[in-house]
Amino acid sequence: MGKTFGILMIVGLVWVGLEVYTEGTHGAFGGIFASFIGAEAPSEEETLSTPRRAGRAMQRAHEERGERFDRVYDQAQ
């Protein structure tokens, strides 16, 4: 019984940790963890988790590269 409880507890904690990591504290579980760190209304960028902010930064970098490529290609013709 003790091992089963321990395994379920570990699985639950890993699930909670992954949810907070992927959604951020303001988005995980409807923002229940946001009340522990402050009740201010954050901006959209602040509510994103680290992986999502990194993904948006990469997307912006790819868009900027595409725009630079288009400008160079247009000047060459």
C-alpha cells in the first residue's frame, strides 16, 4: 500500500510540475498558482511559459530572416 501511494504521489507531482512548466504559473490549472506569487494582471508575454516564449522568439527570428532574404533577393533582380 505504501509503495502504491508513493508512486501515485510521484506521478501526480510530475504531472503538476509539467503543467506549470508548459503553461506557466498564470496558465496552469486556471491560474491557481498565480495567487501564490501575486495577483497582478500580467501581460500576455509574461503569462507564457519559458518554452512558449522561446518558441515565439524563434518564430520571430525565422520571420525576420525571411524578410531579410526577400529584401536581398528583390535587390538582386
